[in-house]
Amino acid sequence: MKYQKKARIILANNIKYYRLKKDLSQEDLAELLETTPVYLSSLENAKRNIRLDYIEHIANTLEVNIKDLFIEREIVEKKRPRRKKIK
């Protein structure tokens, strides 16, 4: 793994980890973040860089400490929760 992408991969995996822990689909979390599922997917697949302010927004939305998004853990297997209607 290239050193340039390691932090991005850890962050991507944790976004997915906490999203699934809250039983949210990508569409649900994207709606809560006021973004698109395509953008969220690119973040969860470590395909995009992300601003620090937006990482904080994600942490707040997922109700986790920002440092928790940088804890190295086992790679989360793909799993898709059912779509919920977010109000």
C-alpha cells in the first residue's frame, strides 16, 4: 500500500464501518450529509481526497469523535443495509 493512500484507506474504511454500525445505506448517509451517494461511494472507496472540515462534518453526522475515523481496523466487508426514508 502506498504511503500516500494509507490514511485515505483508513478513513474510507471507517466511514463505511460507522455507517454500517448505524445501519445506514450510502443513500441514507449521503442524504444526512447533504451530498450524493456517488460522492459518498467515492469516499468509501478511497478514490477522492477530502477536506478536513468535511471529515469533521462526517464525524458529527455519524456521532463519533473525529479521531475514531482514523483508527486502523480490519477492512469492512461490503454489506448493504436497506434504504430508510430520512426526514
